[in-house]
Amino acid sequence: MTTLEAPPRPSLGRLTLVEVRKMTDTRAGFWLLAVTGLAYAALVVVMLIVADPPDLTFYGIFQTTLLPAGVLLPVIGILSVTSEWTQRGALTTFTLVPERERVAAAKVLAGFVLAGASVVAGLLVAAVGNAIGMTFFDGDGSWRLTAGALGSAVLFQLINMTVGVAFGMLLMNSALAIVMYFLLPTVWSMLTNMIDALRTPAEWLDLGMTSQPLVDNTMAGADWPKLAASVGVWLAVPLAAGLARLLRREVA
């Protein structure tokens, strides 16, 4: 009697590539990426028109590209998780790869890939903008970009993207996860502005506030524990709870 061997399980790298494709080849993913690219271009054009010549540098223009990617790309991370349940893809996904924790890891790593790609795209757009600024707008034209500044930009995008994936795992509903992803930080910021007693905790728990030094490349010793605390609240806790829910949820 011939014994059939089980096919080898796909590697984590292959699963990550599959998740990257799933993030980008849907209609929602395509348009989110397209809008992000258009936002890059629009912000660079605005900066070329309104910024003072000394501010027209490679790094100065690159900084403007961090915001649209930080806002829009996490939505792709959310949809990469919630679409498994709202579009009934979980049955196929978890039949082919029963180890759900590997699928979850692949989704997080795919988010890392997309976050890194957004930084590369920002660098390319900034290079074009800087060349235009030097040629037509008397810009400073400095090409200086430190390793620390680049690392801060990458970390900023990785955090935002992973928060999106975490919210998707926790809520598993596209509309609810997207609304809560934008609503909760906004409500928290409003409360801290209105209530004096919350302003000190906000310095530790408001992710928008604690991650701003990453964008500005001004991270100092005291900023790192504050960033870690806010990442714990907005990323680690939802991700851990979402992973526990993902591992236990029945596939219909």
C-alpha cells in the first residue's frame, strides 16, 4: 500500500507574499494605494508653492509624505484581516493553513512590507520634489538624510500599519474597525484637550502625541518610554486580544 505524504506547509515568507498580494490586488486596496500616491504628489506640490526656499530640502519634502501613508495604509491592514470574515475568505485561508497564528504573523509581516514600501515611495517622491524645488523654486536643495531620521520614519509607518492590523483582528468587521480606528484616538484627543486632569496621562497614552517626535526626528530619552506606553495601549493590547479571538473564532 502506498502511503501519501502530506504536502509541505508553505513557508512564512510565502504566506507573507500571499498576504501582500491580498492587500494590494483588491479594489479597495488599489484605490487606497492610488489615493496615497496622489496625496504624496499633492502635498509635495503644495509645499513647493507655499514653503520658503530654505525649507525645500530632500528631508523636508520627505516628511510631508509620512502623514498620508500613516493615515491611509492602516486601513489596508484592517481590511486584510476583516475581509477574511466579511467576504468569507477565512474558510479557504484556514483550510489551507490550519495554523492560524502563522496566518496572523504573515498579515503583520505583510503590513511591514507595505509600510517599508511606503517609505521607499516617499523617498522617490521627495527626490523628484527636491530636484524640482532646486530648479524652479530656488530651493535649498539639501540631500541630507540621516540614518536616524530614516529609521524614525520607518518605525512611524510600522507602528501605524500594525495598529491597523490589530484593530482588524480585534473587531473583525470592516466598517466597525475602520470607524473605531479613527474615532477612538479622536475622542481621546478631544477629551484631553477639554479635561486638564487627562493632559498628563495623554503625554503617555496618546499615540498621535507620542509618535510625533518620530515624524519630526526629535526623539529624545524621555520620549521613548512614552512611545512604548502608548504603543502598548493602542497596538500590543488590541493585537494580543485580537490574536486570541482569531485563534478561537469558529469559521462559518
